[in-house]
Amino acid sequence: MKIISMISFMNRGAGAQQALMRLSQQLILRGHSVEVWFLYRKADVDTGDLTVRFFFDGNLTLTRVFVLPFRLVRAIREARPDAVISFLPLANTLGLLCAWLAGVRLRIASHRAPAYTYSRPMRVADRILGAIGLYTAIICVSRAVRQSFDAYPPNYRSRLQVVHNGIAWNASSSTRLDARRTLGLPLTGFVFVAAGRLSPQKNYFFLLEAFARTENSYLAIAGDGELELELRTFARRLKLEERVFFLGALERQRVPDLLRGADAFVSSSLFEGQSNAVLEAMHEGLPILVNDIPEQRETVVDGVTGEEAALLATVSDTAMWAAQLQRLKENADLRRQLAVSAQKMVARRFAVDRMTDGFEQALTPAYASSRGQPEPHCP
């Protein structure tokens, strides 16, 4: 099958982008022909040996937004794919509308974050296009994301299914000491690690405030973003200059070294779809502390047995977070228990083959035709 994997933008550190490229690589290994299309490029990333294309360099301007649909329809008609898989709101709405106009029969939208996180125009467009049947399938990265669409029309909800992320993990070959040395981290002492863009979603101001209440440990944050200067200033105000390390955006091949050098992983995100960073930390066998939100709980707690592979604490309580950070640092037995549970759970529940199976199922015409209403008609 010839497939176009489409996503809104190319940027460093974007979890949805990494998930789409990983899915594309797996589909190629299963014999499909796959190209990855970015509607626009914010920054270069390592795309490996994938065939990639982007339509604009830099952010979208009003003129570019007007031109983009014409370019997309023409490009899709020339490529003549059997299916288009899209990630993120702009690709889901504009990209799949253009795929429909170009005559592509299988058009699969994938939601990587809860519905309420989208801008109002994107929510309206997505709701309409999904309800009229322009999406042949709608894949949500978690049950929590799917539940965020519970108030949508029945025709929309009938197309929803959950396919969790899957990680093909390649562990670092470095020792912990060597990994720390290459990243400029302290060679001794307890190191917490967080990863993700320096944006409001990741809630790093809260994390710094909680970390400031702990003792005798370090925090390394990997990622860049619009809040970098403010976060550095806040860290200085909290007198954390010697204890907090802002590593910037790391190339994907350096992430295993980051996790190898860590003693524990933390995520204070206000929302997620399903965190790739948490799954990677689970693969590495790190003890983990996450914000107790449905998306994270679904990842680190087995819904059948109730087994917990991480500590959970709400970000409404700074003192509780500080206590849990200190607890992780001081309790070696707890760290070992969480590490073992994390590795077993991620292998059992979030294998990359299961993710690929879910998308392949949605790529079958029989599946698409069973999901409710017929094809929408041109006005």
C-alpha cells in the first residue's frame, strides 16, 4: 500500500513527530511504501532514511495558509496514495480535506492530545469533518484522549479507536558515568531528569519550585522553547543555578544517554496524549514521578491489576511533589521496585508492533466501510 504520513510541522523535540516517523518506519518494514510530509518546517530534525517532504520553510503566514491547500491537493493527486495518515489538528483537518478532494479513499486522523487543548477554530473544523465522515477512521493515542470527545456527535464517535504509542527502544551503550560526562552533568550525586519543550504544557515552573524544596540532588531538563529565558531566571531566583541544568534540545540519538545518566525521571505536564518520554524512561528502567492526570495514569497503572509502575502526585500540591522527589532519592528499594515494574509494563502494554497493528487495521477498506456513514459528497 502507498501511504502518505502527514503532520502539521517539523520541529525539534516534538513527540507526535517522533511517533509518526516511528510508525512510518514500521509500516515500511511491513512492506508498505511510505512518505512523510510536513506542512511546514520550524527546525531541522533527523529523519533517518525516510522519504520526507515539507511545503513551507518557517511558520505559516496568512498568505501561506491560503496557498497551502492548492499545493497539497496537487501534490496528493500527483503522488496518488492509497491512504493518508495524519497527526495533529492542522494535518487532520486541512490535510485530510485535501486528501478527500484529491480522491484518496482511506483518510486516517490521529489525535495526540485531548480535544480541549486544540484552538477553537481547529475544534470546530475537526468536529464537522469527523461528523460528516471525511475521516474514515480516527485514532486516539489513549483512552483519556478518546474520552475527551465524548460530547461529539455519534457519527464522529463511531470512528474512534485507541492505539497506544509503541516504542522501539535502543538503550545507550554508555556507562552512567560516561553518559553524564558527555552531557556535562555532575559525575556524582542523584540526578532527576525531565524531557520536553520549555512550554506551558510541561509545567516546569511548578517542577522547579518543588525541586527547590529538596536537598542534595540535581535536575537536568532536556528541551528548548519559548519559556527558556523565563525558566532560567526563575531558577536563579530560587538559587538553583548550581543544581539545575538546562540541556537544550537533544538529538534523538542522545536521549538514551540522557536516561542512562539519570537516577529518576519526572514529568509535571498539565496534559499529555500519551508521553513518549515517559515510555522511554520506562524502557530504560527508571523510577518515575508523574502528574496524576488521566493520560499519565493510563500509562503507568495497569487497568486490570492496578499495578503502579510510577509514583503519581497532583501538581496542585508543591509540598507533596517535593516530598515524593525526596522519597525517590532516599528510598533505593522503592526505586528498584518501580524500575522493574516499569520495564515489565512497557514491554507488555506498549510494544511497537501493537501500535503498528492498530494503524494497519484502520488502513483496511473493510474496516473503514464498517465505521458508520457513507463517504461525504462534494457540495
